[in-house]
Amino acid sequence: MNLAAYREFARVSFSRSATYRFEVFTELGSFALRIYILRSLWNALYAQNAAPTDLPLHAIITYSAIALLMSLPLEVDGTRQIQTRIRDGTIATDLMKPIDLPLFFFADGLGETAFHALTILPAIGLALLFVHIDVPGPGTLAAFAVSLVLGYMVNFCINFIMNSIAFWTLEIHAIQLSIRWLSDLLSGAILPLSLVPGIWGQIAQRTPFASIYSVPLQIYIGQLPPSAWPSALATQLGWIAVFVGIATFVWRSASRHVVVQGG
């Protein structure tokens, strides 16, 4: 396998994303607005004693700010091209090319993700205008970084499987909305899963979506002690293994079931 080719795919994707500079400014503006709204919301809840007692105000604000920063690269879906290529018929010629298509989609998405990751630096500057962000020690930051990468892999696999369904259905908009809604609800991107009461919180913690945001964020703010890191990271690796197996099966089945619409 010629990995240099996939590095070039990633570089081209990075360059392509860099051409849409106005989108970066709108994304940063949206980020600043959301930070301000979340800060105001949590300040109001804590002022009315309507907030959790096990998470101090500074911790919940840090959680929300880091979750928004994480969303900048995590919301990139490099696999959305699958549905587009199926609908315009180019997937048929793509399948005849001497490349590993799933790896191409990963490399293409990685290049776009790398560009959006660069926006984290100015986003941090904007965030610090509105909130104070706690910074943990080097060991915690390293564990958070590892967990974030694993969460990215889980997210990619879920998106890949979801978009591959288009081989059979052509249109997956309803599926995308459903998965996005579940992910937002169960990943911890909006609200710490530790705040979800009773059995529903336990269920949410055990879904694969929790590996995307909740696990890295719990490591960052200290809800997961160092003794729990190996188990949490192993869970993320387990979900990656499961989804890679499912994705491999789905892709092989889909490749034999190409439905070309138009083109």
C-alpha cells in the first residue's frame, strides 16, 4: 500500500478547505456566540441553585468550552462524499481505481479535520474573552489527547457506516438526522452524562457515542481519575474494533450492491 498517495489526498483536502476562509470566520463567530450563551446559562442556573452540587461552576464552564472546541474538528464528516458519489454515479468508477476507497475517505476527512483543528487556536482566544478555562496537568492533557483521537476514530466509523447505507437507500437524510440527534444527546457534547439521572445516565455512559465526547471530557475535568483511564481508553478501543468490523462487512457488501442513480 502506497501511504504517500493517501498523505497527498489529505494534503489536497487541507488545501481545498483552506480556500473557504469566510466559512472560518463565520464558524468562529458562531463559536463565540455559543460560548457566551452557555456561560450565561450556567451562571444563571448556579445563581438559582438549580445546578449539580458535584460539579462546581468553573468545571461545568470548562467542560462546555472544551466540548465546543472539540466540535470544531469532530463535526467534520469526510465520509459524506460516499452518498454524493453514489447519487451522481461516480462511485462506480471510484471502485475501479487502484486505491483503498475507505482509506481515501479517511485521508480526505483527516485533511479537512486538520484544517479545522487549526481554528482551535483562535477559538481558544475567543473563548478566553468570555470564560476562564481550567488547564489540567501534562499527564491529564496527554490522556485527554489520546482519548480525543480515539473518539475521532469512533466518530469516523459511525459516519462511515451511516453514509455507506446509501448504497441501498440512496437517500439517508432521515438516518443522518436521527444519528446526529442521538449523538448530540448521548455523547456528552451538550450536557455532561454524569448529570443524566438514574438508569438513563448509566445507559448513556455505555453507548458508543459516549466515547466521542464524554470520555475525553471526563478525563479533562477530572471526573475520571488516573486509575480509571486504562479502562476508559480500552472501552474506546473496543468500540473502534467493533465498528471497524461492521464497516468492513458493510463496505464489502455495498461494493457488490452498487446502485447508480444518474451519471
